[in-house]
Amino acid sequence: MKVEIWSDVMCPFCYIGKRRFEHALAQFEHRDDIEIEWKSFQLNPLMKTNPNISIHDYLAEAKGWQPEYARQMNNQVTEMAAEVGLTYNMDQAVVANSFDAHRFSHYAKLNGLGIEAEEQLFRAYFTDGKNIADHDTLAELGSNLGLNPQNIKEILATDAYSNEVQYDLREAQELGISGVPFFVLDQKYAVSGAQPEAVFLDALQKAYSDHQPEIIADSTDNSCDVDGNNC
């Protein structure tokens, strides 16, 4: 059974959702029968990479928040991440457009390393404070996966895999996906947001049993959306 996951590298709930889903999957009796495919989504396609401003200041300006409120929101999501064993260093996060990171992810996917690439990208952005738009950084992440870093730099210097990213974005639009993470199980069930493990486990069990299409959960509290809510 296939599980497709739309996410953006800079979405804090996407990394949390990844961990919660993985914890649920570990409890699922038929986990060895599950194929996982990560799909590209951009919360802000027009975002300009700017390592000179903090993510707190960026969010405050982009959403019209007070700077202290932006910091408070990031602190809350940091605490949520810690509950699933993740370390978020939001003070170090680099404001960066994620398009090239998604291109890198597609290249890794072609080499059978799509899941591993997503983990590398999330960790680089949220934990290590790396610029995920920087080609040298992406080459380094690829090298960590056993890929040739020079090949990655050459690929990213072109528009390779841009069509693949755009395809995922169009598919998300056609499905009406406006926030991430968004999980589609066997093209029958959808789970929106970084839901509790029990919700993911229930969805896996129901989808595996081949039930009719149904929305298992839809939460705006634990997801990032393109209208600027939450993230």
C-alpha cells in the first residue's frame, strides 16, 4: 500500500508529522507492505532566501505579527517537536526558499533515497541551522546519503527536476491541498496535519482494509497552510 506525503522543508509541523507517522507505522502490523513517497509543496513560493534575518523577524513581517508573538509561536512548536524527540533550534533557522531543496529531494528519490533525503533536509533546517537553498549545503546533504556531491551541484546549476516539483504542486492543487503535512493513503484516505500517532495508526488500518474514501482528520492547528495560518 502506498502512502503519499505532501510537505515543505520549512514547515515545522511537517517534521513533527513525519515522526508521529513513523511511530504509528512502527506499531502497524503490515508496515513492511507500506511504500512511502514524499511529495513537494511550497507554503510560500515567492519567499526570498535571506540568511541575514531571523525566522522570527521574517514571520513577524510576513504575517503582521508582533516579533515577540512570532518568537512565542516558534517556542511552542519547538516544545511540540521535543515531545517526539526532535530538537528545533529556531534561533538558527535560515530563511530560505525551498524550491531547490525539493529538486534535490526528487533527485534523491530517483536514487532510492527519498525518505532519507527528507530527514536530512528537515534536520538541516530545524536542528542544524543550515541554508537549505544553498547548493553547497544540498551537495553536502547528498554526500551524507552516499550521493556524488559534484553531480548534485551540476544538477542544481540547471533546472533539472523543476518539472517534477511543479507536477507535485499541481497535483496538490488538484486535490485541494492547502496545508501540510498532508498524507494520502492508498488514494483512499487522507490525514491532514501532524495528528497524534493513534490517528495515523487508525488511518493505516482502515486504508489497508480497503474502506471507502474518507477524511480521517483535518486540523488547522497542527499544519501549515498557504493562507499564512500557524506557520
